[in-house]
Amino acid sequence: MKTAIFYYSEHHGNTKKLLNAIANADGNVTLIDTTKAADADYTGYDLIGLASGVYGGRPGKALTAYAERNLPEGKPVFLILTSSMQRDGFFKSMRKTAGEKKCPVKGEYQCEGYDTFGPFKLVGGVSKGHPDEKEIEGAVQFYQGLIV
């Protein structure tokens, strides 16, 4: 299954760690950095992932903007988030973007990520050491479960 994953991963690269593991496990995965990629036609892909860290309670704005412009209508998607706090509401804007493009969401994966944003910087950050190996492997297993 040919998969593209649109992602935004800044600060500590938490989300990118998960995606690198997924791409290493499946040679049919293309990672698209939404801060660097030009607009493109992704209709040739079977599955699209949307992945980001959480910034101020939302996925990165670059991911949302890129997906709004480039996500093919009706294409199955999956969602991945990393954050120091786990909340279902963090997926809200990603689900909205998918819904506007009539893209069915096949699954969602969320795990902890090291965070030094705002007041967390004063205490040296929270969720140190995350995502850990178990969470990274969990992301790979999540993806593999989607493509069977």
C-alpha cells in the first residue's frame, strides 16, 4: 500500500521519531515535511497520514494548511499526534480537515512527547524521554494494523 504522511515536527522531533520508524518498517511510505514541501498531487497514494506535535492545544498550523490544500478528496487517512498531555480533543482540527475533504479516518494514534514549551521550560520540560521505544513501536504496530 502506497502511503504519504504529511507531518509537522518541530522543537524536539517527537513526531518525526515515530514517522521514521514507520517509514523504516515499510518502504512504501513517503514522509512529507509540510514546512518544506511544495504543493503536489497525492491522488496516486492509497492512504494519507496526518501527523504533528501539539502546539497550544492544536496540531501545527503548517500541517493543517498543507492538508487543506493537498489532501485528495475521499482518500482514507490516519492521524498521529505527540503531546505532553493526552487529550482526544487535540484531534479535533485534523478530523475537521479530513471531514471537509470527505476522507474517512481509519485510525488515530497519540503518545507522549518531550515538551519544553512555555512554562514547562522553567522546570526543564515534561515527558522527558518520550516518545520512548514502546511508544515508537506502538506507532509502527498502529500503522501496520491499518494496512492489513
